[in-house]
Amino acid sequence: MGIASCFAIGFVRPTWHPFFITLGSALLTTGITLPVAVFFQSIHNEQAFKILNSCTRAGIESVFVSRKQDSSDLYVAMRKALSDSTTISLLGVAFKTFFDPSGEAREALSWALNLPAKTLKVLLLDPKCQAARLREKAEHGNSTIDDIEKAISTGLLAVFLERMIRLRKEIGEVEFDRMVADFVRMVHLDTAGLRQRLNMQVRTYTSEPVAQIIMFDGSLFGEQYHRGRPNEIVPLMSCIGKYMPVIQFRRGSYSYRFLECHFVTIWSEAQDITDKLISDALRKLPALLLMLEC
């Protein structure tokens, strides 16, 4: 068609020559480039299909560029996963975004963290261990250890208090006070009713952090941890987490199982600080209740 259009100028008026030359050139260009474009598009489609097939086989539901770049989409996905989950299991360094009152995930997820009906297990890095000191050193002055201590003494304490207030409202003041008295007498027993009804446990681990895990009944969000710090990517005095991709794995996949087993292993080796946090929260509860009644 392009060649025919060029030859047509010999059979039309001179005023039509520019039109047929332009049309012929365009058709010739299309005729030459279209097969090339189709060829490379077919290669791209094949590569995309292989990637999607590999993700499906590995149990990958979604990939987020990073917590830094994809936070809004990531928290929407977590909120959706949370709505159908009865358990929340967290493994990380400090989970500042979850337990800091100004944390970006706090507003999106606190409704679930505060519900006694949802089983909550939290594993944080022991702020006094060697791994915490190495982590803070890798983050070049970032307040890593301070962040962990605040998460425990402030953020997690606030979750315990919120669960206590909800539980007290649910079962009544008399039954709640009885549970508190029983807890004080049996503080070191796992069978204490208050501990069971709060449905929340916190432990600290001392091994090198290798992954952040956010696990729900139906899916798991995993992010690789690292000690390396690319200075051209991570600003000074900044957390070196949140720059790696976050991968959402579906339950039942082998990837989910590996990370689930990692969580279970670290949990079994970690120190339980639940009773101390419950005791600390009980000391603050009367003042909080008085403030809420005013």
C-alpha cells in the first residue's frame, strides 16, 4: 500500500502529490516497523507470562515495591487480609509504623490490633542484645534501640490497655476485677484468665533479624532484612528497612510455610515479656479509666 501510494503521484494532479507522498511514507514505515514491534512484543509477553507463572507457583499474591514507595497500597492489602483473620503474628525489629502513635500503619490497622477477639503475637528484637547494637550501628545513628524500647514501653502497652478497656466493657467491671485479682495471684501461670482473655503475647528475641513477617490466617507479608546500607538510597540517620520489596504469600504455599516455620522457631526461642506488660498496664489502667469517665 505504501509503494502504491508513492506510485500514484504519476496519475493524480500535482496538488495531490504531497498527500500521496506522506501517505505512502507512513504506510511504508508502518509496514517495516510493525513486524519488528510484534516480534519484540511477543518476547515481552512470553517473559511476563513466565514471571506470572513463577509467582503463582511460589504462592505470591502481590508484590509491593517497598514499604517506602507502596505504603498506601500495602496497608490496603493488609487491612483486607486482617478483616478475615482471627490471628495476627508479627516478627520484626521495632514495628514503629505499627506501635508508634504517629506510625503510618497505626491508623489503618489499630482497629484490629486492639480487638481482644483477634489473637495477637508480637516478636521484637531485644533492645539489650548484640544484634540490636549491630542493627543500630548499620543504621548510622538511627534510634533503633530507642525505637524498640518505646514500642515495648509505650506502643505495646497502649494496645494492652485498649484491650483491657474493651474486655472490661464486654464482661463487666465485677468479672474484670476478679480476673485482675486472679492474675496478680497467678502472674507466672499461663492459665491466668486475664492473660487468656486479652489474647495477646509479646516476646523478644536475640538472634540476627533476617526478615519482617506480618502473618494472617489467609496470607503473609514478608520483607527481607539486611545489614548492608546503600548510601545512595538510604538517607543518613534512617532505618535501613522499608526499602526492599514486600511480598504477599497465600496460605498453603510452600513460601508461606517456610516463613511460618521461621516465625514459630524464633517464637520458641524468645523471652516472654507478656506478664510484665500486663502488670505495667494494670498499674496505668485506673488513671486511664478515671480520665475516660471525666
